[in-house]
Amino acid sequence: MIAISNLTKSFKNFKAVNDLNMDISNGEILGLAGLNGAGKTTTIRATAGIIFPTSGKILVDNFDMVENKTEASKHIGWVPELPNFEPDSRPIPLLKYYAGFYGINSADAEKDIVELMKKFDIYAYKDKKLKFYSQGMKKRFSLVAAMMGNPDNFLFDETLNGLDPQGVREVRDFIIELKKQGKSILLSSHILSELQNVADRIAIMKNGTIIKILTRDDLNHLGTTGIKIHIKNPDDKLDKVLLNFGQLEYDGYYYMIKNSSNVDPSDINNELVKANYKVDYIGVQNETLEEYFLNMVK
Amino acid sequence: MNGFLYDIKRTLSGKFTIILIVLLVLITVATAYGAGISSDTAAPAQTDLVLPYVNDTGGVIHVSDYVINGYGQPVSGLSITSSIGNASINTIENYTGSSNSQGYLNFTVHSNASNFYYIYTGQYTNGNPAAYHNNEIVYYNGKMGRSESYSTIDPCYSTYFNYSFEPIYAVILKDKANPSQISTMVYVPYINSSINNQPLSISYNISTASAGVNANNAGSGNVTEMTHPGVLIITPSLTTKDLDKNVNFFINNKTEQVVPTVSYIYTYIKPGVALQNDLAIYFGILLIPIMSIFSAYFYYSKDKTSGVLESIIARPITKGKLMISRFTGNSVSFLVGLLISFGLADVILKHYTGVYISSGTFATMLIGYLVEAIGFAGLMYLITQFERTQGQILGTGIGLLFILGFMWTTLSEALLFLLHIQSITHLLKNLLILDSISPSYYPDIIADYHLGVYSGLSASSVGINIYSVVIIGLAWVLIPSLLALYFARKRD
Ligand SMILES: Nc1ncnc2c1ncn2[C@@H]1O[C@H](COP(=O)(O)OP(=O)(O)O)[C@@H](O)[C@H]1O
Ligand SMILES: [Mg+2]
């Protein structure tokens, strides 16, 4: 359980995080969405105990991250946005060193480490120094590192970002697995749709504060679906045909029919073919969530 | 194990610790070797000395050569080739013989010559000539004399003559076990029974080289029993404080004080002090600051600025404790490095000079350099709290090395010059104050405290005492590091 209340973090006179309140319950995944510079990383770093809040309170399993950092840190794992580990270390000794901070002895730690490295597909690189790890390998390594001490709360900063599609699926599955174990998870991203299928709630952040919290239910009903069409041989009468199916928007290339939840795209296709239009593309479009998001945070 | 100890353990077993210790050890050992081979040793130069005596009893010339080594012990079996000649430089008789088990070679020559000379050359049993001081003795009108000017060679002896022109030999001896101990042996040949019956006494005092010789305040010293007829040995108690001072001996027979006084300058430097002096040239102002600055950089500053430290701060440990653990590991690696270095230096000096470093010198070197290393490291940990890039930190570190290290004396003197401080005592006192502002000079201050001397003045007269030494030392250990800790706990 993570409880953040009235968190403010200033750099000189600039408030990167401004009076932020946020709770994450056990077994919940909270998405934190916001454009670059919104203050997501700053919030996460303060929650991980890396930087000191200017004011406000951060509780991790009821341990205060400032007053009682050592206890609070035992209960939270952090996967940083830009992993940065001792470049000359090899993974297993370094992870054992981390494990030492949780009072885990070397032999026990080694068993867990090997298991986790296998799970995240980096066991094959166990003898390589970390400076020779690729960005993706470092990210996987930092997932293993965050698991040291088996904490009950996790902070994932843009973790899905920059992974290949298979990596995204694996990490997403892993996060969901943690949720099933009852852990509280904060997952940030500057792409809302990345969070859409994982997060139970999404907090939208702008200028250092949360401007809206969306539930999964909200997500499913956000915006309107549309049907996107491209015609090879448009003419003056095309608008008239399409307007029969709903509101029409044109972006210079695609036509978009909105408020069309009860229209079947194949009906539109049939009509267009009948009128001798060459249909290049027709499909249901769902990018309105991202539009919604961008409109809100811009 | 808690995180704090875990981090110290990792720091101590890190690659940099090993490099640090190896470097310290290599450089110290090389310096100790240099100090060892150039130090006075307990063994004197391999020399036997012939102390001759001649006497004419009317028709018979008595010759008695007494042979000793550099410790004052009689030497038997030294072959001596002698020649007695008359005033016209015609040989009266040649004689060759060896010293007996008591160290004497005695023989007589029948001759009516009342003026004659005696020439002798000692040969070792291996055939090499033994050292001689002046191998010609002149006997003229019943009195013995030699034309030499008295000079000091090592091991030196001088011949003096009392008012009756009876010779008195004063020989500076070494101690077999302790090269810092120098004794003076007085030998009065005893063939002439009237001299033999004269009781002898020796006393000594120690004066600064310029103060001259004054017998009034002579101490008695430890005069040994006569181990040999006519032989007295006195061992003045000399300490490091007597370095470069005059040691004056006053030899008296029954009726008078022998003139001139035997006098020499005490130049013996204990090998440990010699090592300390050698190290002072570059250890305190260069090597320790460099190593300390780089160790702080590698143990802490580099990780802090690169962000690597964050991956550890994310663990159950606070920023303050992490800084303390790095700082402790840093300090302990210096302690271990210095202990091993000086321990090995001790063994080397013992090997080459026969003397261990005194525990006081050992302790002052260890504490002095450790305090310096901790002081510089503390300054680095402190600036790390305020600077953001590795370049800035290393730049500031090198600035510290320049300013507080090898430029400090120049800067201090320039400052005092600008302040028009002229009286020498004032100058020294102010230099001392400035020296205590740089950790580079703490090893010197504590060494001066131990020796009791600061630039020729008594250390206490310029304010070097147990309190100031402890306070300055504690200040360097605690102030920079505690300030660094304060900011490490407060700042990101
Ligand atoms: N250490 C810092 N010093 C000064 N400004 C900072 C620092 N860290 C972050 N910021 C500023 O705070 C704002 C929020 O940054 P960040 O939390 O990284 O945003 P996000 O992760 O949402 O992209 C940005 O304007 C950034 O420039
Ligand atoms: Mg970020």
C-alpha cells in the first residue's frame, strides 16, 4: 500500500510536483500518465526515497519514507526510468550485495537471483559486466534488482517504454502477476494507451499535479469510436453518402465517421462500392482515448 | 548483516582498496629501504684501532700497542708491523707481532737513543691494513708526542696529552645493540706506574653547537667500572632531542682537567625518524592528498554524481548511513594500508639498521597520515554534496591538492610576508597556525610534538602541545566529515 499526501517537490523555485495526493491499495495497479515533464519521475523518485520531498508525506505500508526510510525501503521496489548500475560489476555479485541490505544471506540470495535472471531471460549474460548490457538487458536487470527483498510495493517508471513487443507482453504479464499476489503497483507512462490494458485506474498528471483519475470503466466509455475510410477516387458527392452514417470529419486523407456505434462498417463499404467508389481502407478506429488524453494534458 | 556493515565490507573488498593499499605499501617500502640503507647502523665501520704507547726507561724502549674494535672491545690476533728509528731516520729495529688475548702487543727494544720515532701498521689476519689514525709517534726528550691535528674519523679517536705529555686516548664507541647510543672510552696507557696510579674521572654535558663548552654544569654520566687497566667508558644519555647538539666530555686525572675537552656533534637520527623525515618530503603534501582525493572520488563521489548511488539508496539504507559506510570503508582502507606499510617499513629498517621504529614514531606516523587522509577525504565528501558532475568534483579535488598540499607553505609564507610579520618567533607561530589549516601538515605537527622541536624551537614554545595536537587532529577527522554527513542527510 502506498499513500502519498500533499507531496510537493521543488527544484529551486520550480515545483516539479505540486501538492500531489495519490493512494495505491494492495492488489491495485495505478497507471500514472502525463506528458514528458509532467512530474511522474519526480513523484516516483520521491516515493522510492531517492530524493527528499519538499513537503508532504509518503507512506509505504505505513512506514514514512522520510522519517523511517530504512523500513519503508524494505517494502518497495523501484524500476527506474533510466537504469544506472555500477558498470564494472557483474550481475550476480551486485544483486547479492543488494540482497545483503535486506539481511538475505549470500546462498539464499543466489538461488533467487538465478531464478529471476532466468525468468527475465538475462541468465545467459550472467558473466558479463553490466556496462556491456544493452538498454533492454539493463531494463530486465533492473526488474530483477527491484525484486530483491521481495517487496510488497513497486514503482515502474516508463518500464514498458522502449521494450520490443514481446518484452512489453512479458513485463505486462509480470506486472499483472504481481497484482494477483496482492502487491500495489505504480506504473508510469507518457502514452496512455500503454496503460489501458493493465491499470485498474489511471491518474492523469499535468504540471506536477493529478488533474483526473480514470477508472477502468471510464476508460471503456471514453470518447467515441469511429470508422475510418480512405477512398481512391473521392468526388463531391462522397460527403453526402458518408453523412448518412453519422457525423463526418476529414483530415485531408482519411474520412472519419463518428457516433457510429451501431453502424456496421461492411454496410458502409457496400454503399460505397455500389456508388462506384474504390475503397482503399475501411476500419473501426479507437484512438480517441489518446486524443482525449492529449486534449486534456496539452 | 545490516546494510551499513554490508556496504563497508564491499568497499573494503573492492578493487580500489587493493590498489590503494598496494600503492601505499610499495612507496613506503621503497622509502624505508632508502632510509634503511643510508642510516647509521649498530655495527661500526669494520675497523680495528691501534692505540700505541712508547716510553724510554734509559737504554730500553718499551712499546705497548692496545688494540680495540669500534665497540671498545680488545682485539686479539691483529698483526702489527713496527719500526723504531733514530733522529737521523735510521732504523733501530723492525718488529712484527700480534696482539694477545687482552688486546696488547708489548715488546722492548734496546737502544740508547733518547729521541726516536715509532711507526706502526696494523694488518688484519686476512692481510688488509687496519685503520690507523696517525701511525707515527715521536719521542723527544722523554716526552711522547705526535704531530697530528686531532680530527674525527669514524670510529674516531683522538689523542690528548696532559700537562706531563702523557697520552690520553678518547675514542667514540658504538653500542652493539643500539646505534643511537654512543659512548666515549678514555684510555690511559699504564706502563708508567705513576700514571696508572692516577684515578680518572669523566663527566659530560650537552650544549647547543654554538653555546661553547662549559664544564661547570657537566653531568656525571654512567661511568662504567674499569673493564681493563686504564680504560673508562662513559655513556651519555642522548635522545632525539639532542640531534645536532654538542656532546662535551671532561676528562680529569688526579690533579687536573685534561685540555682540550673531547667534544663531538650528535648526528644520529633513528631510522624510524629518518623514514619519517623522508616521507615528510612528499607523503604529506603530495601522495596522501592524491590518494585520499582519488579514494574519496572512487568510493563515493563518482557513484554519487553518476547516479549509481541511487541504485543503492533505493535499498533499506539512508543517504547519511550510506555516506558514513563509504567514509568508514575509505578510512579503514587507509588505516589498513598505512599499518601494513609501516609494519613492513619497520621490518625493513630492522633488517638494515638493527633497530625497530620506536613505538612513538610509529604511532605519530600512523596517526598523522591517517588523520591527513581522513581530513582530505572528508573535504571531498563535503564538496560532493554540492557539485553535480564528476569533472567539477575532480577539478575541485585537484585544486585542494594544489592549495592545501604542495602549495600551502608557499601560500602561507606569501600571506605572512604580505602581513609584514617579521619576528621569527611570530613568523613560526603564524606558520604553525596556517599549517594546522591544511591536513597536509598534520603529520608534521604531530611529529614535531613527538620530537619536541619545531623549526629549531621547542615545540611547546610555539604552542604545540598535547591539547593542540589532539584538537587539530580531531578537527580534521570530524569537521569535514560531519559537515558532509549533515548535507548528505539534507540534500538530494
Ligand atoms: N533534479 C532536477 N533539477 C531541476 N529540475 C528537475 C530535476 N528533475 C526534474 N526536474 C524538472 O521537473 C519537471 C518534471 O520532471 P519529471 O518528473 O522527470 O517528469 P516526467 O517523468 O513526467 O517526464 C521537469 O520540468 C524537469 O525538468
Ligand atoms: Mg519521467
